[in-house]
Amino acid sequence: MPATQTNASLTFRRTTETPVAGAKTLGQHYFVSPEIFAEEQEKIFSRDWVVVGQQSQIARQGDYFVAWVAGESLIIVRDKSEEIHGFYNVCRHRGTRLIEDRNGHLSTAIQCPYHSWTYALEGRLIGAPHMEDVREFDKADYSLHPVNLMLWEGFVFVNLAGAAKQRGGYRSQEEWFAPLAGKFLHWNLPKLRSAKRVEYDVCANWKLIFENYSECYHCPGVHPQLQKISPYDSAENDLTEGPFLGGFMRIAKGNSLTTSGNACALPVGDMGAENFHRVFYYSIFPNMLLSLHPDYVMVHQLQPQSPDRTLIYCDWFFHPEAFGRENFKPEDAIEFWDVTNKQDWHVCELSQQGINSRAYQPGPYSSRESIPAAWDNYYLRRMR
Ligand code: FES
Ligand SMILES: [Fe+2]
């Protein structure tokens, strides 16, 4: 029977390990086939809520960044009334890419570099030289194409599915995130600010990154430095099926997951004495890994590029009041996880290389790999 622990407002429902019941890894074609990759882009990345950033990246009116989802370039911008919008990066005149820089600041408007059609930050076409000579042309008909956008815990998610596709997989934000409602309240996620982003270009299929994140069976051999502070067999999972999976691992008392082993910043929130010695790891389908530590929150954002290549943005978020304090040592956490990340990417790349072989066959998951098996189950459901 699952045991339930309550502390402050966090309810952690602990489950026994899900039996893997003969589960095996996915077949080779899921990792190498361009057709499967295209199908994933259509059935998953074009229909799901996909994380593209965090609100503090565009803190001021006019700040923007460009995101890539399912092969589409999108402009994410904060308008003059502080609202955040998402648009296809496509001019309504002759289709030109509007913005080339990855991020920046727009003073008042988005202007196309080709014939200078100009759009307000909320997408309205406000300038189109000489178009007044064109019969029946109405600027109101040529706003930028919007994408569905929402904030969840301060993170910006977009969904490319239009209303017509709602039956094919589109879920409203409330419906989609219902299983996580209130779960991370004490980590103050909407308030946090990134101290650093590191980009990794990994020669491995995006699913290998999720599968690797979802187990610590590999930790004793691959991460000796992590294993010392957070024992590989201390995992307890509370989300064991569906699009959100994970649980916590223990952190040795008096330690933090940093190179020095010491806390590197103010706690991100008041998560209760017990959770102060835990690191929570959750995978948020299809492209976010959320790692909640007492003193910082690390987020990986995945962008699949091809069957065997994935770009990963990793951000380290801290309490806004931690910045500027004497005991603020973000590099202590960043270095620790940069080493750990690279160890993970390396084994993921080795996996990809072995899976490419004609000798590869699906192998059996161990009892310590119930979450990767659950992740595969949900993925397969989505692909059917
Ligand atoms: S293509 Fe953008 S103004 Fe002509
Ligand atoms: Fe790992």
C-alpha cells in the first residue's frame, strides 16, 4: 500500500517501485528512423505543451527570445501591458523570417527586414507601406499568426495545435497540468531567476536523455561524485505513470549537490525540514526535466534535432534575493551538474552508438528502471 506523508502543504504520496514486469527497451527504429522522428514531431511536439523558456528571460516590456518547436521558429515577446505572446516568426506579406537574433529587446514593434511591414508587440499589423493603394486590403486581416502560450510555474509553454486539432491531442493548460497542481508551491518557481544557461549538443536520441534521467541504476559507475552525496538506492517515486514521472532522492545531511558539498545559496523556499534533505527529479513530457534542490532548481529543456541529435539547454535558477549575497556561489552547483550532465550525455551517446548496430535488440529493464519503463509506455501510447 502506498504511504502518504504530509508536510506543510506538500503531500508526497510514496509508492512502491512499479513492477517492470518483463519490460524491455524500445526497438532500434525508435532511435534511428527519420520516419519515426517525423512522426514524433507531428504527434507529440506539434500537439503538446512544450517548454521554451522562463518568464524572467523576458522581464521587461519589449524583451523577446526566439524558440524552436517542431521545426518552427517562434517569437516569444512581452508586450507593453506585460502580457507574453507567442507568434510564428513569419511575415504576413511574403513570409520572410522576421527576427534572426536568438533574443533581444524591441523598442516598440516588430519590423520585417524585407519591405518593412511593422507589427505591434501584441501581433497587430500597424504599418504596411503603399498597401493603402491595394483594393480591399485591411491591416486587421494580417496580424502575426499566434501560437497558444501559457505560463506554468513561471515557465513559458507553447502548443502548436490549433482548435481544429483539439481532438487529436490538444489539452488545455488546466487539464494538462492538473496532476501537478500545487505540488511545487514551496519551491517558489515563478519567482526564481536563472544565474546561468549552458547549451549541450548531444549525439543521442532525445528519448535516451529522458530514460537516462529517470533512473539512478547507472549512478554508482557513471557519477561517483553524485553517489557520495545522494545514494543511488535512495529513490522514492510518487509519479509512476503518465506524462509526469519521478520522485525524490536523499541528500546526505549537511550536504548540497555542489562541488564543495555545501549549500551555494539561500534556500529557494520553505519546503519543510524533511524536504531539505531531498532532491526531487521530475520529467515533464515531452521536453522538460525539473530538478528541485533546496538551494537551487535546475531545468533541462530538450530540442530534438534529428533521430541521433538533441540540443539541451540547462538553466540553474536561484531565489532572487540570493543574488548579490556573500554566500551566493552559483558556480558550485553549476560545476557539479555540468560534470554530471557531461557524464550522462557521454553514456547516452554510447547508447546511441550501440543501438545503431545491427546487433542491437531491446534489452530487459531492471527493477531499478521502472520509471524509464513507465516513460516508454506513455511515449508508445502517444505514438499509437
Ligand atoms: S516579406 Fe515582410 S514586409 Fe515583405
Ligand atoms: Fe545520470
